[in-house]
Amino acid sequence: MRKPTHVCVELRHCHGNTERMIRRFLKKVKKERIIEETIERMRFTKPSEAKRLKRRKAARRRLREERKRTRRRESQDKKR
């Protein structure tokens, strides 16, 4: 089980703008994966299915990181 997360947004950090405060709160909630975790916990997933999903997520993450690296290299090469 994960550590409890405390997501809070203060009005003074958003300069009194409530819309900005809501957006900031939603970003923090997404970053902490709070909503995704509750959706996952609604249904039981078999251990084999969980492993399969974990592998897929890891592969997707690797591809994303590789694309980032190649883009950075290309942008650096263009600068030179």
C-alpha cells in the first residue's frame, strides 16, 4: 500500500484566481495518480493480467523516453 498523499492548493499561491486553483489541484491529483488508482481498485485484476499491464506500461514508457532522447539529440545537432 502506498503512503497517504496530501494534495492541497492554497489560494494565495494562485493570486486569488479560483479557476487557476482548480486547474492546479487537478494537475496535482493527476500527478499523484489518485483517480487512476481508485479506478483500478474498483475491480479485481488477476495477477497475470496485472503483470501484463505492468509490462505494457513499461514498454510504453521506454518508447516515450527513447523518443525524447532522439528529439533532444536532433535539436542539439541542428543548433551546431
